[in-house]
Amino acid sequence: MIQMVDITFYDSLEEMFDDLGRAMKKADARVRPTQAAIKPGQYFINYQYDLGFPIFGEIMDIETLGANPEEQKYINEDYAQPHMRYYKPTKAYSIACPEGEYGDIHLSEIDAIIDRELFGFYRQHNWMKPRSE
């Protein structure tokens, strides 16, 4: 499968940041109440049609991410920034990364909130829907 990538060229750094700001406002406007209400410990699916597979994730607790008090202070300050309002820390899994990796997700990218059992089902099946016999 050949995947096309869009590349945007900018005449200045300011133009790039202006475009980024507009994109972030559009993404923030797409956040639905259900997405905004997700809590640490809940699970989600982010369908990645361009990749051809879903990403499964768990919302992490911002307050427990730091390895030490100084790092935790930095994390708390980072997520308290206005532009981070709709970002949540996650541990995400997929067929491309079955062991999981830490990062964050913009809440508008969450397609479904799922329960622990369904998350476990997909984990048991290597992050893929089992094929019917």
C-alpha cells in the first residue's frame, strides 16, 4: 500500500506557527463532551484509516507520570498550558507497537471509549480483530 503524505511549505516560522494555531483551534472545536469527560484509567480506540489499523490506548494519570518531584512539576506545568487543554497522556498499543508506548492524544482523535474487557480482548488477540473461521 502506497501512502501519500501532504507536505506544506512555509515562507516563515511565523506563518507556520499561525497555521499550527488555526489547526489546533479546529481540533479543539471537534472535541465532543464524551471525549472531554474521559478519565485516567479509561481505554479508547483511535482508528487510523491512513495506517490501516486501530490504535488502542489507556489514559494515564498526569499526576503520577514523573520519575521524581522535579520531573512531575515540569509535567504538571506542561499539561496546565492552555494549548494542552484537550491533550491527555496515554500508553498506546497497536499491531505496530504491541508492547505499547507512552505519549499523548488530542481528545478529538478518540473514536470510541471502551471498557477494560474489550481492551483486554484486543490485547489477547494482538491488537487485531480475530478472523472468523
